[in-house]
Amino acid sequence: MVRWVRPAVVALALAGMIALSGVALGRIFAGPLVAELVAGAAVGSVGIGAATRRLPSATVAPLSVAALAAYGILALWISAQRADAGGTFAHIAGDSLVNGIPRLLTAMIPVEPTPDTVIVPVIAAWLAGLAGTEIAVRAGRVLFGITPAVVLYVAALYVVGPNAGAAGWPTLTFAGLAVAALAVSARPADAGALREVSARTRAAVRGRALAGAAAGLVVVLGLVVAVGPWIGAKVAAQPVDPRQYVQPPQVDSLDESPLNRISGWALSPDQQLLTVGPVTPPPPKTRTVRLRLAVMPDYDGVTWKVGATYRNAGRVLPQEPRLAGADVSEVRESITVQGLTGRLLPVVPTPDAVQGARVAFDQATGTLIRPEGLTAALRYTVTSVVQTPDLNELPGASTPSGPSVARYLAVAPNLPDEIRRLADQMEDGNGAPYDRASAIEDFLSSHYRKVADAPSGHAYPNLQFFLFGPRGQGGQRGTSEQFAASFALLARLDGLPSRVVVGFDAPAAGGEVTAADAIAWPEVLFDDLGWVAFDPMPKSNDPRPVEEDFTPKPSTPPTDPSTPPASAPTASAPVAPSARAAAGGGGPSGVAVASGASGSVVVLILAGAGVIVLLRRSLRRRRLFEGPPDARIEGAWAEFTDALRLAGRPVPPHLAATEAASYAATPVQSRRGGLRRAAPSAVAASPEEGGIATLEHPDSLPPLDELVAGVNTVGFAPGAADSGQAERAGQQVVAYASALREQMPWWRRVWWSVRPGPLRWRRGR
């Protein structure tokens, strides 16, 4: 009886240890299927090895491998049925054997037991049982025989990594089974042979055994002292996740930033991309449902990117945290791919389960891909959980901050100053986060035009031209790409966590989804409300010019209002009689002295006036004819504002260039004698009739359109102006200043020429 008890106990202990490896690995799987299949492999491999231990060794391996093939087919079939995997069984089996290891290490936790994630644990468990049985049961080397089971168990713990809690009871049970197997084999089968030898020999054998045990104990104690602290530290530390060493599924640039595809879709609006079935249950009060293709939280100043780490997922996806007080509903929709290419899989947000396609999922953004790529006629069904928060709480809602949302607040360096100043203007007077977001939304929707032929791009220069470029040169118009990207960037500058989303507006009742339905939109994260979508698209076909509500920053800081002209020299105080008496003793008379002093003053005044005239001519020459075109246009603008100040009508600092030109073109009014009319026909009411002289035709002043265009180009597209534009702006401002001066009375024209104010109003050109 002893002869079969010992191998039976060792075999049972070995099978139990291998089965516990499945239990340890199954902690990251959804459901008990993996643990059950590994336990079956343990029992099958160890059982066949124990039953055939009397047969020649050469016959055991082929039998066990044949049984492994049969059991592997059974495991693949069971897991394929449970996972509802599509395709032929031969394709499923071949794909699982080829890609089993990488998919197991890149699968999302919890891992769904699919054919490609269960086949590797099953094969490893079977091989460990085969090797362990041959060594421990057939050869009687139990210590070496349990080594494959130990390696398998350690490998299972390594694959689990930090994705599950401590494996307490499986590890203790595993150690207990190993001790039991070693204890059974501790007494040798031929112990009775020692009775036939002399006592001296028995004493020598026992002495060697004791010496060996003592040496082993010393080695064990030394290892405890040397390695114990390191092991203790590792026990408290977080395990290493092997998934960090395995590259997850990758996508190309178009799938990394599908925002770049919006312009292409806009130019081919009739291209059929998808066919969708009716949403069940149908959404109330809406005819469309929005499909989400990709979420892009990362922006480097050039491209908005998904920045995802995709993990292979099963049919059931991880659920998002529930929002407090939100209405939660579940919807289903079937989607058939037609002309859509790439790997990104459009779904109704937020997906909870996908059937009909093997997917990879990025839990941080909720973006789905099909690693094999989309193919025509691919049909899948999405079950989504829709959370609808109470949007009435938005006006008082706050936005999160800190490291958890740093990704959604990051702004790349080298941001153009105009964009930052526009963000500051949106923030001014809007303290609540929702007010800031609404201000950005209203500004974009009321000042810009949506067109289909706008060029693609959302880098800083593209957004700068979209926001501030002259309308006549293609600025202030774009697709939803520029609208969404601009909103998200301005929101981040105003402290709002934001991201850009690309998707489609699909008919809720089912039908075709074409390229014209593609759209990008921004979202802002609010506390307790989650991500809230905003719509910055135009609300009318006649947007207001940006210059009406946003003033480009002047090249130099604005100066104080013009100071009044210096007062005329006052008459000298009368000389006291005592002084006259003291001076009457000799020398020139008082009249001669007064005449000489007055003459000197006149000479000085004339000389000063001449110097001022020369300096102002030099200033105009430097402003209009020296330097690059941008500097010359800035100089022309300085000449324009100086002319209005000299005329007593300084430009209000809040006016944009277009508004300032309109202000300068309005009829000039003055008290009687304060306006010199160009012709009698231009007078609406004579001074005698109404006391106010008004120009009836403001077009008597030269136009300023070239100057305004040049200033807008310099302010919104620095470096884009050319010499011709600068020359035309200079010619217009000279003609305007001359015409304006001619409308002044004679004394104002004289004072215009010699007034020193322009020399100090603006420094430089």
C-alpha cells in the first residue's frame, strides 16, 4: 500500500498547486472560467502522467501532448462560445496561438476569458503538470518535481502585478501542498536496508545526515539574514506591472488626431461613412444622436491628440463612475461601417459593451479602436450608459483643479499674445466657470463664419489666423475643427479643464451617416456634473467682425490724453517805484531794455518753432519711410492718431482700427469759427443760423481703408504685410492729415505745425 500512497499524494499535491496558479491568475479575469480551465489542465496532465508511470518514458510525452491538443481545442471552443467570438474556429485557434501572449499582457483589466487570453495559461498549466509528474512521480525527485508548479505560480503572480489584491489564502495553500509532498517523500523507500548493515555504518550515515541538515540550516539562516530585509521591503512594495514592457496596440497619425480629418470630410459631404440602426429606446425630444469617434485631451501647440494607451478588451468594458443625481439610461445601437477608414470605432458615449467586433479601449478617454482596422460591412452593436446631469446646476458649478486634471489644463509654450489677450478679455467680468465658458462660446459663435473650404490645421499659427486674420484674406472663418480647438484653448487659458471631441451627428431613427455629419466639439469638466459639451458654431450667417469686440494691442502703450498747449507768456509784473529810482542813475532806458528783451524772446520762439518743425518732419520721415513694413504701418497709425489729437479729437483707446477709422470719418463739428469749410455747399447750417458748422459730406476727408487693413494685418498676422501695403498706408495718412489740417481755422493750422506734442506722445517711430 505504501508504494501507491506516496505517488498518489505527490500527484494530488502537484495538481492542486497547478490549479492554485489558475486561481491566482483568475483574479484579473472576469468570471471563473480561466481558473476552471487551468484546474482541468492540471488534473488532466498530472492524471495522465501518474497513470502511465509504469510505461516507458518515450510513450508518455506523445500521449500527453495529444491529450493537450484535445483539451486545448475544448478550451478554445468553450471560451469562444462564452465570448461570442466571430469567425471560423480555425481562424480563432490560429490567431489565439499566434497572439495569445501579447494580448494577455495588453488586455484591459478585468480580462474577458476569450480564446486568445485563456490558451496560454492552459498550455502552461498542462506542460507544468507533465514535467512535474515525470520528475516527482516517476523519478521520485519531489523537490525538483514541484519546481515547474512553483515557476507557474510565480509567473501567475507576476502577470497579475498590481492589478489585484494580495493572494493570501492561495499562497498559503500552495505552500501547504508543497510541504505535504515533500513530507511524504522524506522517508526513503529502502529504509529497511539500513538494518542489514553494522551499527557503525548506520551511525556514520546518520552523522552525515545530521551534518547535512545542520549545513542546510546554516545556509537557510544565512539567506534569511541576507535576503530577509530585501524580501520584506518587496512585500510592502507595489508589484511591477509587466504590461509596461509590452507595447499596446498602436494607431497612425490620422487616428491619433482625427481632428485633421474634419476639413477633408467637409469637402466631400456626400461620402457615406456609416449606416446606423434606430437607437433603442429612442431619445426624447431629439432627432439625432451624437456618435463619439475620439476624445483628444492633449495639445502641444500643433496638434490635438488622443494620447491613449489602448488595452485589448472583451465585450464588457469598465464602467465610468456614476454622477450623483444624474439620470442614467441604457441605449443600444447597431452600426455598420461603410466608407469610414482607420481603426477608431464610433460609439454612443459612454460605451458599456460591444458585440460583433474585437476592440481595444482607452479607459482615460473612453476611445475605442478595432486593432485590425475597420472594414466595409463590419457590423457591431454598442450598449452605452448615458448619464444626464442636472444642467440647471451649471451656473453655480465649479471646476476641478490639481494634478488629476493637469492634462486638461496644459498649454504649450510660445502662445501668441493675441490669443492670450483674447482669453483675458473673455475672463474679464466672468468669475464663475460656466460664465467664462459661455462667454467663449458666444464670442466664437457670433464673430466667425463656418465654411467647408477652410484649410485644415489647428496649430497656434492656424488658430491665430482663424481668430484674427483679415476676412478678405481668409481669416475669421473655418470648420468645426477651428471652432472646437479655439474654444478648448481659450478655456484652458481661463482655467477651465477642456478637451476636444470628434464624432458624427447620426439620425436617431436610423439611416446613413455621411461626411457632412462629421463634427468636432469642445467639452469642459465640471465638479459633480462631468464633461459638458459646448457649441461654439455660428448661430447666424452674418457674424460681426472681430474688431468690433476685440481691440488689437497697440505697438506701444497708450499715452495720457493730450495736454493743453502751453499758455502764452504772461506780462512782466510792474516795477516798483523804488526800483525805477534805483535804475535811473544811468545806462539804457527802461523802454530800450524792454524792447531788447522782447526781441530776444521773439527770436527764441521763432527758433524753437523752427526746431520743432524740423524734428516733426524727421519723425514723420522715420515713421513712414524707414524700417520694415510692419514698423512703417505702425508709424502711419501713429501719424493718424497724432493728427486727430492735433485736431482736438483724440482716438478713444478702446476703439479697434475699423472703429477708429469710422470715428475719424464722422463730420467734424466746432463752435463758430472753429471749422474752416472746404466749400459753401458742404455746409448744412451756417454759423449765423445755428452757431455750429457741420460738414454735410464726410467723404471730403480721404479714405483710410488701406491704413486699417495694414494695421489689422500687423496686429493679427505679424510679418505678413509688404512694402506696397506700408507705402499705401503712409500715403493715405499723409493725405488725411493734410485734409484734416485744412479744415482747421488759421490759428489752429499754425499751432498744428509747431505744436511739440507729437514728439513726446509716441516714442520711436
